Amino acid sequence: MVIQSHAVGQLAAQFHKWVVPGFQARFRPEYFDENLGWTEGRYLTFWNFMSYFFKNLNELGSIHENYKKHHGKKGQMKLQNAYRTIGELGLFVTTIIIRNLLISLFEDDDDDSEFQKRMENVLIYQADRLRKELVTFNPVPGMGGYQQMYQLFKSPIAASRTMGEMGQALEVTVGTGLSWAFMDAESFNDSKYIYKRGSRKGEMKLGKEWGDALPILYTINRYKGYETIQSFHIK
């Protein structure tokens, strides 16, 4: 599209191509599509199916076939939507099980080398990332859907994260330079541009900020961070 020649246009295109269709595929009310026929957001269908299931437990025959017949020519579409949602829930539960198994498997390996520990955390991190991506369109209390949807809209494409990190790095650079120029050594060491605790205590934040902003340095920082990082988070 023509609008994709600009950064803002690329951002808008991402919403047009997959964010909005992803939301509609799950929550759009029933409507007729010229190519697909009758269709409906699969989460709406799933709740309809569960409602029918509990109200008709005493019916003879297959509950699936009865549900299909109950909706006539729309029955096949609704049944497939219910199957898709059940499959999606199955994947979500699987990612939770895998992450917990990995944590249990690696938690007693105190003699591992730094490289091995980082690789173990990479596996846990990726399992956690997949879980949170699957729950993005599931605004169910306790599952994290609301938080993931907020993070998605706040940072929908990698370019927006890069611009934000670059702006923050420039801000810290200017602030560090001015503080160093006009403060004495003791005041500068107590400023917000110096780490006060943790393994980096006493170091300037400048290196870390530019490490997050520049792709090569970001990759190096990410590798170092896997020594302790196990959970996925969008800034």
C-alpha cells in the first residue's frame, strides 16, 4: 500500500492486516461473507456452544451433531469455530505445562556453566513468550489477556520499540553529559543516571540504554540477560 512508504503508514498497515482481522475472527458478531458464507467470531461461537452443551446434557445422541442440526445450515461453521477455540485452548495449556516442566527440570542444576544456564533460560523464555502471545486475544481475568492486549497496542511493531529505545538513550545521554559537567563527583554518583543497586551498582546507565537501542548491542545485552531472565515482557 502507498501508506507503507512512511513509518506511521506501516504502523497503520499492521493493524489493518492482522490486528483487526485477528480481533474480528474471535469477537465479530455473526455476519454473511460473500466468499465464506455465514461466519462468526469463534469465541462467541464457543460460548454459545458451551451454553447449549450444559442446557442439553440429557439429550440422546452426539452433542456435537445435535448442536450442528440445531443451527441448520450455519451448524457446520459454528461447530468448526468451537473446534478451533478448543484447539487454541489446548495449545495455551500445553505452553503452561512445557514452561513449568522446563523450570522444574532446570531449577536444581546449580553446577551448570554460564552458557548452559543461559540456554536453559532461553527455552523457558520462549515458552513463556508463546503462552503470552496465545493469550493476547483472551481477556479472561487471571490469564493475562488484558495486559497483553495493552502491550500489543502500546508497541505493535518492532520499529516503535526501536524508536522508543533510541529516544530514551538520547535522553539519558544528554542528561548524563549535563549532570557530569555541572555536578561534583559525589552528587553525580547519587544522580538517577547511576545504578544504585544490583550487579551494576556504581555503573552509568548510559551503556545499558544504548545497548537496548542499537540492534547489535541489544543482541549482546539480551544474551547476557538470559543469565536471569525467564519471562517475556513488552516494554
